Amino acid sequence: MTRLSIAYLADHPAAVPALAEWFAREWGDGRPEMSVERLVDRLARLDSRDKLPICLLGLLNGEPVATATLKFREIEYARAADFWLGSVYVREDARGRGHGRAIVAAAEAVAAAKRFTPLYLYTPRKEALYGRLGWQTVGETLADGKRATVMSKEAE
């Protein structure tokens, strides 16, 4: 099996359209703000390696198959909840191979190195996956009109 390499989206801007397609399909629900065109515009601005938001890519043979983004106050949850992991996605044909675990671990490592900790995330249906990765449930919230579990982890 080929090992996933981790890179910054800032270094691979040609990956933006693929990510926009993934996000629109996975989370768009027909909302105009989640159209491919609007997502391309938003993702093209994720050009930082140091300041939040920071978008990471998981690449196989130079092709994007996974992504995760570190964000500042993605949602209003708690006063201390500054740093968030979001937009975690693994391309459908690449799932079940540990790429989700790898991109999350890479994001955690970047967060730890930059002292973006503790990290939070919200998920409407993947709490078991994140629990296996050491994340703890800390509450619930409504996000995009859906009930979601809020989880936290100290980035180490």
C-alpha cells in the first residue's frame, strides 16, 4: 500500500476544484453557499501554512484523496473553544485504508506544533471514529440545522 503524504493546500492550489466537488456533494444539501462555485472561491483563500484556517491534503501519488482544515472558532460553542478541526473528508474510493486516521493525525500534529490546543470538532455521525482516535465527547450542538456531537482533544 502506498503511504499517504501530507501537504498544505497552499502548496497545491490545483486541488481546490476537487475539494469543492467533495464538499458540495458531502455537505451541500442544495444550499447556495455550498455550491461548487462558491466553495472554489472560499477554498482558494485557504493559502496559509501558519495562520488559521490551515487546510491539509492527503496525497497518494500526488493526487488528493483526503483533507482536513484547522479553523478558528468554526462555530459558537464555548468561550474556550477557539481551535477547531473541520472539513475532514476522505474520497469515497480511498476509504477504509487509514487515510482518515492519517489526515486527522497530521492536523493534530500541526495544531500541537502551533499550540492550537485544545482542538474541538463537531460531527453529526462520526463520533465512534473520532473516539477511536482519542477524542472525547464534551457536548452537543446544532450545526447547519442538524444535531451534532462536540468532541475535544489536547493536541500533543
